[in-house]
Amino acid sequence: MRLDSLSPSRGSKRPSRRIGRGNGSGRGTTAGKGTKGQKARSGGIKAGFEGRSSREQRYGKAPGFTNIFRTEYAVVKLSDLSVFERDEVVDIGSLRERGLVRGMQQRPVKILSNGEIDKPLTIRVEKVTAAARQKLEQAGGRVEDMSDGSSST
């Protein structure tokens, strides 16, 4: 098989509609644009037209701010870590393996303190809340910070 021998399967491609070619074609007169109005005219709708009053257009959007550079974390609850065995190392790879972190995006992981933990684990993720860190350390586990390379026991 070669690229030049490929073609679409039969019946999958249709010829484009030829509009505005007389009434006998069934698509003449208004050519599918309805009757009159701004959308029926040549040129259509002006670029930037949003259908608001001129006062709204003058003052623009409502106030607010969305930081497009924000860091979004993949969130894992402390109770979800019960699938791991005692003294196991929990990192992004093991969380993905167990299905606790999904998706194609490589987002940093944050552990929340929802639930309880009763086995010691070694946690190697980007962020751990203070309450989750306390619960993990009470269970005999430890948290290794990935951000600066230091570890706490």
C-alpha cells in the first residue's frame, strides 16, 4: 500500500452544495439564508459584533481576573492512599499505576488530608497539605518534598 493509492471509502464524500444557482436547482433565490436581515446580506455580520448595547460594548466585560499561568494540581485524598502496602513509596508513577492520577497532562500532585491513614508510607509528590503531613507522620510515614530536594521525617 502506498500513500498515493489511498482514497476515501465509497459514499463517504459528497459533492458540496452549489447554492445560488437558480430556482431550478432548489437552492436559488435566498440561497439558504432566509429572508432579509443582516445575516442575509453580503458581508454578513461585522467582526467583533456581539449583539450587546453600545454602552455595554464601551465598558467591556465585568471586572475579574483569571491567571492563565496558574498551576493546576492533580488532587489525591489521604483516604485514597489505603491501596498502597506498608512502607511503600508513593510517587507520581505509582499513583498513575493505581489509577489515582489520570489524564494525559503531566500535572503536579497534591495530597489532601481528607480521610485517615493507618500505615506508614513514604510520599514523594510536589505538595502535601499541613494536615495531611501531620496525619502521615503520626502513622509513621514520611514526606519527601520534591520542590527543593529536602526531606522531613
